[in-house]
Amino acid sequence: MSVKTEHMVLNMGPQHPSTHGVLRLEVELDGEIIIDVKPHIGYLHRCFEKHCEAMTYPQIIPYVDRLDYLASMYNEFGYVIAVEKLLGIKVPERVEYIRVIMGEFQRIASHLVAIGTYGIDIGAFTPFLYCFRDRERILNLFEITCGARLLYNYMWVGGLSHDIPPDFVRLAKEFLVDFKKTIAEVNNLLSYNKIFVERTANVGILPVETAINYGISGPNLRASGMKWDIRKDDPYSIYDRFDFDIPVGEGLRGTVGDCWDRYYIRVLEMVESVKILEQALDQIPEGNVQETIPKRIKPAEGQIYTRVENPKGELGYFIVSKGGLQPHRVKVRAPSFIHLGIMGELCKGHLVADIIAILGSIDIVLGEVDR
Amino acid sequence: MKTPEVIFEALKQHFGEAILAQQANVLNEFMIDVEPSAIKKVSFFLVSEPEYNFDNLILISALDDANGKKVIAEDGSFIFEGGTLSLIYHLESTTHKHRLVLRVTLPKEKPEVESVSQLWQHADWEEREAYDMIGIVFLNHPDLRRILMPYDWDAGYPLRKDYKNPEFYQGMKVPY
Amino acid sequence: MIYNFLVDLIGNEAVAAFINSIIPLLFIVPFALFAVYLERKVSAHMQDRLGPMITGWHGWLQTIADILKLLQKEDITASKTDKPLFFIAPILAFTGSYMAFAAIPFSSAYIGANIDLGLIFIAAVSSLVVAALLMAGWASNNKYSLLGAMRSAAQIVSYEIPTILVILTILVVTGSLNLYTLSENQTNIFKWLIFGGYGEGWQKFAIIPFMMVGMVVMFISTLAEVNRTPFDIPEAESELVAGFHTEYSGMKFAMFFLAEYANMFAVSVLVSAIFLGGYQSPFGYIGDVIGVSWLIPIEQFMWFAVKGLFFVFVQMWLRWTLPRLRVDQLMEICWKYLIPISIANFLIVAFLMVLL
């Protein structure tokens, strides 16, 4: 005789401590085992793409900031590159260097949040504050440069809103020296912690073929063992000048592509970003950061897709111009949106507690998911 | 690594009439126009042939071409009669590192196209978004629901150029 | 004994017993306030922060302000809750942890009830907490609460087993389950049970390593019984919001809160009473040296509080350092490691004590 059991449907969110924003997960449970996870999104939808159609190209930049609000600099980076390509502008060397420096600082800041909040998800509170302490110093660097700490409107089409202040390079270098210690500290406290490894290794394994099929990119794809980084594979700006490695997941503590790999790849990427920053800060040339800013931005008819390696993954902008002052259509390839699509696939057969481990490891930002 | 021109020739040979034309945009990235009914076949060909192996669907963008006849109503609002909607597929091969852009143009009256989500799982959500925002119906899609807008949104498709906000949504006033 | 003194003073046993039973409360409530403050400060300093600094000197009034806030808060009861159970649960939770204090000697002059089966009594009444948590989880009519309650029931019931096995080991060594007797006999550091107890002969030295193992097992399993990190799965914030007390607010929540901190202290002093001499000083008493006999119980009470606080501190230290285990891993630790270890430990100690 078989006993019929009833599946329980658990609603996680929209308000839940570890959905990283307003995300609702409809979880079907058999006891504590997950049968299915359905993400419901759109709680933060604010018609970004519709707004873009009613605004001029420079006016869109502040809106772009609000996509992935933990990596605003990089969103601007991708957008201004796209518009500059549409217009055919070549920006001065100094601008390129400053953009790369800001971008890589932003990558570190974003990964620090990812790592810190992942610690909280697993139950370790303390590493979070260590991460935020260092993120705070990066935000201070941004603040002395452009006055804002979260949403910068710093990179403009053809240039930058401000040049970096005179002591920026010194402060940045001091930060990088201290930051290496933080990485070691976080590794000791969290990465190699036995309980943390138990919780994350061999959980939520993402094979590389599945990852590509789902359009996964960035750290999550690299954690599955694929050496794919747009900075190297489709170089933009001046990334081809710097010497850095692309870390890939090796399954050191479990299987390739598990949550621990996805977590650890971010730690390794911060180390690589430090390398890029050290080179860029040494090489930065003199120049005027505003000389190529066009007075009037009116691209010819056409369309373009450009992509950059955002801290979360491949961030692409597809811009269609019909020759007016406003774009005809702006479509964003938002990495978080695409990564969230794989939640159901990754969670099947795991325990309730693993949802949190998996969701935290793919590192989504709801501002970007819902746009 | 193959240039889009070469792939265009191969597709033309293989599918004949279904491949309509190629168009260059500003940056000389070629875009291949595909007959709506053939998109699934063409995609399958591009994925399964090891020579091309387009295993990564970068993006599906839907857009309203706004090329119909503009009819202006008394209150200043307007609608487009006729015209087309387009779907633009950006494909990439992670092994050969080449990229390709396909375009499908659909009539606005009956915007129906075969879903490609069986080939690329990624297309699942992208197609839901295209349905939600522009109103393109994907045939044989496993779960075609709205994704960003509320499930019970019945005031149309927001990214169409002639979209008008409703007065009320569930008793709440919409325009501020 | 304070009880005898009260009987003499009042002349009515019932009134004396009542007053006698209130005395621990006078200690626990201020302790809970202090422990919350300590928790904040300990966590803050571990995390490069300062913690509360505004309310009073270094924020020492902060918890009092919080209690005042909790007292004033609206007591929300959702309409679909099972009201009687919802109301009883926090009271029962606090009762369970408060009853444990009855058998714990605070000093040689005060023990709530000098029962011979003290250790078994504590193990029994702390299981009352399970009933309270299940009630709270069920009555809340909330899935998170229910999941939390089911988890904590499984967890507490499982972790009772290693605790009781260690208690049996103690019984074999000392022949007593009375905590007062145990504490009274561990008069100096060499007579503490962790250093072989107050017996005679070579067995005393042979069992030292096994006593240490026993203490570690006991500490881990009591940690799990009070739901502290890394075993705080029932109230795992990132998964189950707040577990069984998600739906509680105001004073009822404060009761759970109080019960949690009372429990923390209860298990801490339990471990110290069994293995570390309870209220006994490791060195001797100033009262003895200067010949003031009424000073001794006060000193003893001080030592009792210091040892308890030390373990409370260790619990906090662990909480702010370690991540949280998963449910299956938690059960694995209990059934695959702690229980076999404590059984083996028990058998070896029994062998050493009895057969040789």
C-alpha cells in the first residue's frame, strides 16, 4: 500500500530576508525536499526600456545606473561604449584608463557584496561586515571622484563627468595594499571554513553545457569550468593591454560548477582585478577627459549590440537608432535576469536550505532582473 | 570562425526562399532576414551543424517597427494600423567564436512565431519577455505567461509605440 | 540554605517555598538584559564595529530601552491562529527553561529544589521546550513557523541522547545525579570532574581524557538544544525568517527571547556544574582566609556567575564566527558522531571504574 502525501507550496518572498530584493519563489516541497521552484519577478519593474524611448542618449545614463545598482559604473561603461560606437567617437587614452580603473573597482565592490551576503545566507554574519568595510573604502574613492556613492552618472558619452582628483592614485594604491589582507582574511574565515564548504560544495551543480544552453555568463559560467571572459574573448576598451588571468572553477572542494566554485571564483576574480588595477594605476596617462564629449548626440540610423563583462556576467546593450535624438529601442541583456531563469533547474532535489545557498551563489540583483 | 556573409550563403543554399535578404547596419554587422515560418528550422540547422555550432543564444530583442499608418484619435493619442513587429536573434558560438544576427519580421495583426526555447533554454524567459512587452505570441512555448508585468495586466503591451496607460488597474489610478 | 532561613523567618513553609522559587527570576531577568547587551558588544567587536554607543555610557541602557519598546508594542495575533495554543506557547517555553534552574545550585546556600535526580530532572524539563516550540509553530498557522518548529523538535529530541549518555557517564564516575552533591564535592580545581573528579585511586587519572571528551560532547549537544549557531536551524534567519516565533510580537516575543537567554545560561551553568566544579572556587575562598563565613556563599555565587558567563561568551563567539549547518548535516553530526562517541566514552569509563 502506498501512502499518499501532499506537497506543500511555500512562498518565499516577495519579502524574505535572503531573496536579495523583492523576488518571489514559489517552492513546491515534499517535506523538506524541493520538487520545483518557480521564480515570479517583476515587483521592481519600472519600465526602463520604455523610459529610454522617451529620452535623449545622455539622459539615459542615470537610468542605466539603476539597473544593477551594485555595479553602476560598469552599467555606464557598457552603455557609453555602445553609444560611442554608434557615433563613431574615439575617446582619449586617459578616459579609457579611468573607465577601466573605475570598472574594476566596481567589480571588486560588487563581488564583495556578493561574497558578504552569501556568508549571511549561509549563516556567517561576520565576513559580511569585513567585506562592507572594504567596499566602503571603494565607495569613498568614488565619492571623492564624482560625489556619489551608489548611482554615479560618471561616465558620459565621449568622456567623463569629472577628472580624478590629484590624490586618487595614492589612495587607490593604499587601498589595494590593505585589500590583499582582506582577501586572505575572508578566505580564512569563510572560504575554507569546514561548515561553509559542507553547505556549498556539491550543491547546485551546473554542468557547462547546461550553463551555455541557459545563456549563463560571467563568473557563473566560469565556475562551471568554461574559460570565457569578454574582456579577453571579445576585448573592448583597453583590456587587451593588461596582463591578467581568467580563473575558472576547478571543483577544489567538490564538483566543478557547484556553489562553492561559484563563490570562490569571485574571490579569485577580485585578485585578478587587483592585478589590473595595479597596472592601470601605474600607466595612467595625462590628458583632458572632456574634450571629445559631443555637443549634440544624434546617431545615424542603425543598430548595434555591444557587450561588456559586468561583475554579474555578460551585460549587453542592443540599441536601435532611427536617426532621432532618442533611441528607437534599447534592449538590455541583463545577466541577472538570465541567471535567475536557471533557479528551477538547479534547485530540484535539494533541501529548502539549499535554495538560499543556490540563489546566493548565482548572485542576482533584482534591479537588473526587473528593469 | 566564419563571417556572416559565408553563413548567409550557406543558409541561402540550404533554405532557399526562407532566407530573405541580408542587411548591413551601421557597423557593418550583417543581419539575415528569415521567413517567420522557417526560424525554428534555421535555428536548428545553426545549432546542430558542427561547422556553425551556435550554442549560445545571446539575446532575443523584440521591437515595434512603428511603420504602420498613424491614426490620431481626438484626445491626441494615436495608434498604428498595420505595420510590423520584429524579433532580432543574436547568436554566438562559444567554440568557433563567430556571431550571427537573425531577424524575423511579423505582421502586427497576427504576430505569431515558432518558439526556439527547445533549442536554447535561455529563450524561454526571453520569449516570455517579448510576449509581455511587445505581444508576440510564441507557438509551442512551454509556459507563455507575462513575466515582468502583473499576470492580470490587460491593457496591452507596453513597449509598443502606440501603447496607452489604462485609467485604472484593479481600482488603483494609474497615471499620476 | 536560604529555604531553611526563610522558613525560620516566616514560619510558613508554603510562603517560604514561594519566595524561594522566585529567587532565580531575580537573577535571570537582569542576566538576560546583560546577556543581550553582551551579545551586541561581543558581536560588534568581532566585526570591527562599536555596537550600541548612544544610550548611556557605551550603550548600556540600550537593552532596557528595547525592553520598554517591546512592552509597549502592539500584541498582534493573526486571525487564523489557534489562539489558546498561541498564547500558552511562550509561557510554556519560559516555564521549561525556568524549571531547569530549580535543580541548579547557585551557591552552597541556595538551590531551588535539592532533588537527587537533578540531572535527569533538567533533561526532562528542558524537553518541555520542544512542546512549546511545536505549539508555537503549529498555532501560528504559518509555513515558516511550522517548518522551524518541526526542525527544532527533531533537533532537540536527537541531541538529548548524547546529553543523557554523558550524564550516565557522570553517574558511573560519581554515583550521584544530584547537582548539589556534585558541586559540593568538587572543592578545588583538582577535584573537578574534568580532572578526574573527587574519587580516589588511579582511575581518577585514567578517566581524565574521557571526561574531557564528555565535556566537549555535552557542550556541543547543549548548544544544539538551545538552538544557537551553528545549530540555529529552527530560527535560521536566511531561510525561515525567524522560525517558530515569526508570528510573535510584543511581550510574547519577549518571552521567547527571555527563554532563549535563560536557556543559554542554564546549559552553561549545567556544563560548569558537572565538569568545572559549579559554584566552587578553583583556589579557595577569601572568606576562609579572613574567617568571615558569610562571605563564602557570596564568593561562590560569583564563581558560579563567572563560569556561566564564560560559556555564554563561548556560545556567542561561536555564533559570530561560524556559518550554519544544514538540517541533514545537523542530524548527521548527532547520530553519526556524537552518539557513537558518547557511547564509547561511557563504556570505556564504565570499564575503567567498575571492572578494574
